Amino acid sequence: MTRDVLGAVQALAGPVQINLKPQEVSWSVPLDEDEEHATYDPTHVATYFAAATRAALVLAAFRAPYRGRSTPVNAWWGTFDLATSLYSGQPADPPRDDYISRSAGDVEQIEIGWWPGDERYDRAAFFAFAHPTRPGYAGATLTPPARWEPRLEEYILDWDDVRRLPDPHAAALEFARSAFLHACTACGWDPELAVLSEPLPPPVD
């Protein structure tokens, strides 16, 4: 497939230089030489898109009332996760020195997302983390009950647990807001930013 795409691009535009090294995955075989990761299971794809669509609606509803700087609900190809980041407006030191971290991690942010699982965590889940973290950030009690995963340095709410609740959309949205409000407090964000995340405007004095 990669070779077909590259051939089509070159036929239209002439010689091009594209970095074929995989990013955000554990293997390093160049994309145009990789014959191992080339399966396509329509059932798996349909299951993923059905779950991802529901998760995207939750993340969009969570982001909608925030009047500070934020990202759209982004889809990341490395682990096929969806996420939105809300920013405080303050700078921060990047967590690592790689290109992506230097470019995306140089400001304070709280990220809420969902992903189908990967080699580090083998099942679908909503997640939440703050950058940079502060003492007291880990170990909070969120609603609905989520858990802190030390290996990932994230709060995790399993997708299967969400699906079993009476109103999965409302429960996942409650998790996102709970995680954001906790992070605002633990990481010392301006309290006004927490207010901006509320789905209803503040009362008029």
C-alpha cells in the first residue's frame, strides 16, 4: 500500500522525499518495506470506528464550553488515539528532547483522550494527564471511579467499564470534566480557567 501511494505521488509531482521511518510505534522497518503490519480486518475496523465516533462526541462536548486556547479533537495515527488538549497560557519545559515533545510540550496543558489500547495497555480506555505534573496530581479520586496508572502517568477509565454504565456518554463526559478540574487545582492553574470549562455560563451579577 505504501509503495502504491508513493508511486502515485511521484507520478503526479515527480521525485519527492518522504521520511518512511515509522513514528510512535515499537517497530522500525521502513513503511515501504513492512509486510508484517499489513492486515485489514473489516470487523475490527468497524468496531474501532464505532467506538472512536462515540469517544469523539464525548471529547467534543467536553472541549466545547472552554473559552481558553484548546485543540480540536485530534486523531493520532501512532496509536490511533483521539485527544483534545486545553492550555493554561503558561510556558513549560518539554518532557523530552525529541522533535514532537519540543514542539508540542513547551506549554502547560491538560489532555483528555481515548485510545483503543496498545502494547503498554492492552484495552481501550479514556485517559487524562497534565503537563507538567505537580505534587499531589496522582492519586486523586475522580468520578466516575478511574485509576492512576503509574506506568503511563495517566488517569485511566476503561472503555468496557464506561459501556456498562446506564449513560456511557454522560459518564465519560463526567470523567473528562472531573479530570480537568482536578488537574487545574493540583497544577496551580488560574481558577478562572476551571470556570471556563463548565457547560453553563456563570451567573450575571
